[in-house]
Amino acid sequence: MLSISVKELHKKLVSKEDLVLIDVRTKSEHDGFNIGGLLLPLHTLLRNIARIPEDKPVVIYCEKGIRSQIAIQRLQQKSDFKNLLNLNGGMDAWINQFGHSSELQIKAVIGD
């Protein structure tokens, strides 16, 4: 399974790399804090498989990185995805590294 660190993802977001973010947490978790992207809770993921592109990197995230690993496993069982990356440590790692700033707020802080 491919993965990406929060620092690597942050660099890609700041440089505006073309990628897709998918949050597989619940709506209440997403509403509490997120870094953007599609909200596709784990229990709805396979119903929404058509919404997931296969032609660009897709970073899947959750709170700690466990549900996102499960999501990737399920998606790869149903389709031949080669572009899925698990966010190591999920939102916990993001918050530990960057605080509760969203990706857009971080861009403003670093002057991008």
C-alpha cells in the first residue's frame, strides 16, 4: 500500500499539485476539522467508487490512518486502483505537525 506523510502532503498542497483528497471519517468528524476534499465516509465508499478518479493521485485520510487503510484495501479489491495513498497518521498527525489550521489557512501563513 502506498502512503504519504503529512509533511509530503502539505508540500503537494502548497505547490497546488493536482491530487484528490478523500476523507473517510464520519460527517461529524469532518465538520470538526478537515483539510478539504471529498467526504466519503467508509460505509459509503463502495457506493461512491465512480466518484474516485484513477488518473491522478488520491490521498485518503481519516483520524489515525486505520480507516483509510481499510478504505484503500476495499477499493483495490473492487477495482484496479494504482493511485491511492494512505495519509500516515491521519488527522492526528496533521494536527500534531500543523495544529488546527486547514490547508488553505496554512498557505496564507506561509505566504503562498
